[in-house]
Amino acid sequence: MTKNPIEIAVAPLKEDAIVRAAKEARETVERVRKELADANNDMEIAAPWPNYRECSDFMYQKKMQRHYLFSSLIKSHEATHRPGTPYYVDVDAAKVERFIEDAKKDAAAQYDAFVSKLVRKIGATTEASLTGNHVWGYFYLDVTKADGTKETWKTQQIVNVSKLGKFFNQWPSRKLKNRG
């Protein structure tokens, strides 16, 4: 099956999106590692399980996000833990590797979904060319549609974090009235 000109034009940037996802994941791991060290590796200090009675719904969700993120990267010194007592942990190398690999796999899948959505959004095209790189800024996609009209689309990459601490990428794309 012949690929759409848009898919061909933006495909080379997929690897850059994966590299950026890995970089963001590594930076997150280093931040968690530092915050744990600052808390003497005590999860009860660094990222305790929140008490919903003590904060707003928004703050409860933020604290849960933090707890889930830290929990996804650590291993405990103890088999069990009693709430309210120190909970000493270490960053687990295997969990870190899985976190980074998951970020890369998620970025690849999200990029494929972005390209598919962009193709549907723009419609049938005969030509497409790319200027720039959305992973580190933005790109312009110049297309010639099947009816001969020319359009320019601007896209950038945004990295977000879900309430469960999972990274996800978004690529908002807008058709420009005129590029200049």
C-alpha cells in the first residue's frame, strides 16, 4: 500500500519524538532520585499517600500523581509498611529502565496516532514537504491537496503528564491562513 505524502514527510521525526520522550523520562527519574535523597529516602516524607480529608480534590490528585510516580520507580527496604512510620526505599534500576522504555514505546504509538489524525484532518494530498522539527520547536507542513489547493500547517510537540504520572505527547496542528 502506498503511503500518504504527509506520512512520508513527517515520518523522519518519529525517532526524534522517541529520543525526546526518553530524555524527559530520564530527567524525571533524576528529579525523583534527588527528591528521595533530600528526604533521606523516606517515602513518607518525599511522596506520602495523601489524606483526602486534609486537602482539596485538586491537591489530593496532585499528591496521588506524585505518589504513583515515585512508587513506579522504587523498591522498598521492608516487606511491609505501617502508615505513619518511616518507609525507606531506593530507586530500582529495573523499574527505571522499564519507565524509560515505556515512555519510548508510548511516544512511538502516540506519534503514529498523531500522523494518522493529521492525515485525516488535512485530507487527500498529492505532495507534502516539511520545514523545521516539532520535537524541539515546531514545523511547517506545506501540502498540495488533491484539488490543487496549497495549504500550510503548523505543528509543535507538547509533553504532558497524566494524573497517574504517565507521560504523553500531543501535537497540536493548525492550518495557517498565510505563512509569512
